[in-house]
Amino acid sequence: MKNAVLLLMHQGNSFTAELHQQLAARGIALVAISSRPADMAVLERNLPLLDAWVAGDAPELSQDDVQAGVAQLEQRGYRFLAAIATFEGYRLFMAGLNQAFGAADAPLAALELALHKHRCREFLLMHGLSATTCRLIPAGSNADAAGLDPQRKWFIKPVRGAASFGCFILENRDDLADVPAMQAQMLKDGKLAAIFMGRHDFFAEEYIEGPEFSYEIVAAAGRPRVLCVHEKARVERLPRTTLESMSISPPISLPVDTLREGERFVSECLTRIGLTEGAFHVEMKYWEARRRWEIIEINPRMGGSLINASTKRVTGASILDLWLQALLAREPGDIATFHAQADRVAQLDRLDRFDDRRAVVFISKYGKKGAVVDSIAYDTGAHAPDLLEFHVQPGTRLEDSDRAICVMDALWQVDRAALAAAVESIDRESGENFRITYQAAQGI
């Protein structure tokens, strides 16, 4: 039998290269069960990184696909130490497998609560960990039926979601009439339909005024640890979605003591819910008028985009690597080593030190929903990014969906003392240097 980690891969690619590198160094095989990609070339590029693989027939994995794939791979001689899913839609499958494999992971009930954003908000309210009013908006209802107070500012979002799908400030109560159309988009989104996990309701919560951050967390043996904090330095609001155009780390708009308050707050929230094993990307806002932290959403996975790469640049540690360490830990010494490394690299413990000059800025560029890309380019010029990734190519048809459709990410490592200036210059230069064109719409 050969020791292996099982990757639940979404449409042919889920941090495959990074996982292969980290597991190869440990002498552990990486095997995968993948849903069917729209372009088989995506999966084929990753096959040399896999020791073995099984592909399903549908664009998203089902419980039957997972069970059948595990049985096939075990018959081929693999002994599974743990399962991992960086795609949120498979997170519950991952937890069920880890329970069977004997790997420490968050309990299913806690994960289900976190993934249902309305239930999570109600839980936090019930336990005194939120002051944000919320109302469920069942399919086909309107603002009056939802009981929305017209004197308050409301933010609309689905009970389950990703990529800011259907997330917007309610400027006009008539805008809720668009909810059924957005629910139809959920069902036909070729890339992210699995994210919604069969839940298509929306809800409204009181809008929280203040700067927004994401806390990147790893947890093992009952102890969450904040590795890194990103600030959403540029946010663009479209009619039915919200685009996170620039993130930076470390944050610059709040003092270190307030960020540490956020660390204590988020750790208490995760512990109360029962999320004390795994990796978490927790989005939070600091409600300036009330001088308190509020959780926006708890994602029981790593952050997307360049969050993992950014965290490694500013801390020296990869969230993915530490997550694997926690999953593979079997002895008390393994847990002690994990916590020692997490404590050593934790960013907030080092922000008072003047000798740590590491900082990052990364940008994301988004495409036009439903359009076909004709060309895409970034002029690196004299200020080339340290990391540049294109997610589409000419001829790609973008999803006709009210979500953030990311087409490019770029990251710059900068001197912490010059971070504020870098935010302004990179924001300006990236607007000038990024170019995307679309094919003309074909008439009928």
C-alpha cells in the first residue's frame, strides 16, 4: 500500500502544483478525484503531478462520485492519510472522508453552519458575537415580505455563495425583484454551481460601515491561529456584485492593537462555532461607529485569488502547507511542531518590529459577464509584478453571472514603509497597463 493524500479537484485544477510539491517532499503520493472540466486540457496539464486520478462525468462532484473514486483508488493500492478540498463546494465531502481516514478535521455540523451565511449570522447574534440585524428573503418575496426596515441600510447576499455572487447594497427596494433571475444564474453557472450546495435563498443584513479585512487562519487541536491579515484596499461596487480589486498586507487603516482585538474576536467566534481544525479565510469589517468587529463570512478553506501566495510572501509560511501539516499530524509532537511554526510566523506578533519590512499589494482584474475575450494583456513596463497570472485566454466565453469573474491577478512585494505609496501607484499603473477586449456580439 502507498500512503497518499486525496485531492477533491474541481474541474481539473485545485492548487495541484503546490500540493504536489509539498507532498513529494514528504514522500506522500497525491491522488485526485476530479469533476469534469469544460476544457480537458486543464486536467491533462495536471496529470503529471498526480500519482493516480479518477474523473467524474459531471462538472461537479457528487457524493456517489467521491465514494466510487475512493473505492477505485484504494483497489489500486493507495492508503489515504487525509483528504483535502480547496474548492468550497467539496468541503463537506472532505470532512466526511477525513473522519473515515482518521485525520483531524472540523465537524460536519460546524462546517454546515459556517457555510450557511444566514444561519451563521443568527448564531453569532444569539451568542452576543454580532450586532447586525438580518432577514431571510425566500425565493419570490419582496422587501415588504422580508420585513426590511426602510430606515436601515441593507446588504443583500445569498445564504451560500462565493466570488461575491449577488452581493450588493440595496439602493432600491425594487431591486429584490431581481432575486429569481439571480437564482436562475446559480443553477446554470458552469464553474460555481456546486458552491451553492442546493441552497438558493438570499438574505439581507444591516450594512456595516467600515474598512474590510480577511483574517487567514489555520487551526489544529482546538487552537485557531491567525497567520496573516489582508486589507481590502480597493472595492468596486457593480449593480449585483462587489469586486475586490486590491488587497494589501499588512493593513494600514487600523492600528495594531485594533487588529489584535480582531484576532481575539475571530478566534472566539470560531471556537464557539466549533471550527478548531482546518484552514479559514474569515472576512471581517470594523464597524467604526460602534467600535466593534463584525464577521462578514466564514470560509472554511484558504482564501482564493493570491491569498496563499501573498501570505507566504509576508510571513514565510504557506497556509496550504500548514493545513497539510495539521491534516497529517498523528502524534503530539506533530501538533507541537505545527503550533510552534504558526506562532513563529504569525504576522500580528511582528508588526511592532521595525526590522520586518515585508509587505504585499495584489490586484485582481475582472471581466464582463457573458462576453467572449478577444485579447488580454498586461504591460509590465518598469514596475513588473513579482507574480502575474492570467485566468482566461482569447476565445474564452465568460460566465453570464452576477459574480466576480476574475481574469487576471498580479502581486508586488514592497517595502512596508512604502506600502501606502505603493497602493496609490500600483492602483494607477494597473489601470493603465491592463487591457482586455471582447469579440463583437454576433447578431441572430
